[in-house]
Amino acid sequence: MKKLFFVILLLSFLVWAPSQIFGHSHLESSNPADGEELTSPLEEIILQFDGGIESISTLDLLDENNEVVELDQIEVEGSSMVAILSEPITSGSYMVSWSIVSEDTHVLDGEFSFTVNAPQEEEELDTSDESNEENIANEEEDIDSDELENEPSTEEETDTDIASSDENSSGISGGLVFIIILALIVMAAITFILTKKKK
């Protein structure tokens, strides 16, 4: 009787133990992975478990000063959990501390770390500033070129005005000379006629 009871107890344990051991949802993979070094800005964290998890599962992201990094939202669907960051992170060491409730209502938690070493956006800003400076310099050169092109035309207009003035002066002088000559001719003719009458 004792042997039968022992056998039944052993069989019950063999049936119950796997369900307790394998019924929990364990972390299967993550992005970023534990110990990974990223070379591009991080915008979201993805955790994949080997079993379903409840919607109340959550995670925290801590920086190298052990301060919590703000997350925009956490989405739980099936066996995956996605945390979307409020702002992309570009550098530093971080730790993810997660806590889930598996489908068998057991609570599991864990953590992993990663680093981010992405190029700073300041380089792009510097490049943009340089481009703006070049554009401004080119615009100034264009303005100077336009001014230089306009200067000869102004001089030409001035020369034309002077020439016109000279022509007008020449015309006036020529007319005055003609009038004087004509007056002299008339006076000579009158003198000739008067002299002839006296004779």
C-alpha cells in the first residue's frame, strides 16, 4: 500500500513539475541584446519571451546614473513587449529592468545592460551651418557682381549725357556764329549801297 501511494505521488510530481517549470515565460531574446553596443540612436526596446505574458507586464530603462529614462509607451502583445522611448538616446550605458506576469500568473523579473555610442547630431548641424555660410557668401558675391555690372552702364549714361550736352553747346555756338556772320554781311551790303548812292 505504501509502495502504491509512493508511485502515485511520484507520478503526480512528474506531471505537476514540468507545468510549473516550463509554464513560466522566460526571456528568449531582446533588442538590443544583453551587452550589445549600438552605433545608431535607439528609439525602442523589444523583449521577446518564450510564452505569453499579461498586459500588466512592464519595464524600466535606467541610465548610467541609475536615473529612469522616460518612456513614451509600453505595448504588450502575445509574448512580446515593446517600449517606445520619448526621445532617441545617442550615447551612454543603460540597463533594462523588466517585470512580467506569465500566463500561469507567475511573476518573473530580470535585467540586462547595453551601451549606445552613436555619432552626435552636432556634426550635421555644423555641416548645415557651413552650407548656410557658403550660401550667404555666394549671395554677397552675386550682389557685388551685379553692382559692378551696373557701374559701367551708369558711366556710359553719364558719358552720353556729357556728349549730348557738348552737342547742344556746339549747336548753340554754331548758330551764334552764323547769326554774327549774317549780320556782318547785311551791314557790309548796307554800307556798299550807301556808298554807291553818294557817288
